[in-house]
Amino acid sequence: MAIEDRIIVPLDVPNQEMAIALVEQLPDVTFWKVGLELFVSTGSEIIRTLKSRNKRVFLDLKFHDIPNTMAGACRAAAGYGVDLITVHATAGRIALKAASLAAQEGSEAAGCPPAKLIAITLLTSLTSRELAFDLKIPLELPEYALHMALLAQETGLNGAVCSPQEVAQLRQTCGNDFLLVCPGVRPKWSEAGDQKRSLTPSDAIKAGADYLVIGRPITAASDPVAAWERICEEVAAIGA
């Protein structure tokens, strides 16, 4: 893949007008993330708008429910023709299997290319301390993320979302055919914000990430186009 196709930019804005303005401001971005705020605001209209402009769509709604509800949601989401859909691995084995099969059914029924289902291992805003003390999970954070990724792989999902700091271990264990999507990616020249387990874009790619989700360093920059181009150049330089 070209470097530009491996960077997903979030449309973390409250309405369709602002989303379209951002898409038009960054015409070279090919892959956009639609998350909870924008989807709740606009519904599926924003997806149709992006697809009409030949953009790829990462539908990041992080479904987490009982198996029947997970299946229904993934079936409907796949019918939009989106490229990636997120679910929480903590929904469990039965729910993940149901979601995976339903996503395939939804894509086939709509005549769309298969949507890829990817599992959230652990939110990148969480730390080892929060995992242990707030969530009462006795595993070390890297071990927990790996366990969640392997559960996703075993249940037929296409990949996982993980922080850049876990991607090398997941790539080594899960193999090259398992998609790894990394949010929490921050260039050295940007602020970390609420991301606690971060790496630079170049380091994340070198560690084995397939896709990078990079938002505020681009969208909140004084010159978003220049920030986008700078990140692409930095990542491209590792293969030069």
C-alpha cells in the first residue's frame, strides 16, 4: 500500500457540515474514520457522502453487546459498504463469532466488498495502572492486549486495534495476515493529548502496524495540509 492509504484520519467533528469541510480541506486523504460523535449526529448519511467521493471508511463504533445484538449491528454496518468495523473483544467468544459471520452476510446482501471486522484490545487512553486498579484485570497490559488479539483471531475476525507499543508483539504472534490498526500515534512535534501508549508514525510502521489512526496532529494543526504532508514524508522516509 502507498503510505497515504495507510493513514486513517478521524472525522472527530460534531456535524456533517464540519466533516465535509475537513474532507475538502484534505483532498489527498483516502481513508477516513467515522466515530461515535459524528455517526450519532448524522447517521449513515456521512458514510454515503464519503463513499460518493470514493473514500474508504473506518466505522469505529466499538460495538459491545450480547451476541444477537452484536450480530445485528455488524450485519447492518457491513451493508453500508464500509471497509473496517470495530467491536470490543471483551464481548466474548460467542459474540465475536456471531459478529464475524453477520458482517460477511451484510456485505454479501448489499453486494459490497467484504467489510473487515477488527477487535478493540484495550483503549489506548488506558494505562497499566488503570487496567490493574480500576478494571481489576490481573494480567500485565501487553499480555492482556495479546490475549484479546488472539481471541479475535480465533473467532474469525480480520484484525485488531492496539496501541503502537503492543504492535510488535502482536505482529510476531498473530502473523502477517492479521490486520493491526494503531491509534495513539503521535509525531514528535505534536502533543500527546489523552493518548497514554504512543509511538511516532515511523516507529509504529516499523513495529508492524498496517494502518495508523492520526487525528489531532493533522486536524487541529494550524495548517492541516502541511501536517498531513509532513507525516506522509516522515513515514515514507523509513523505506527510502
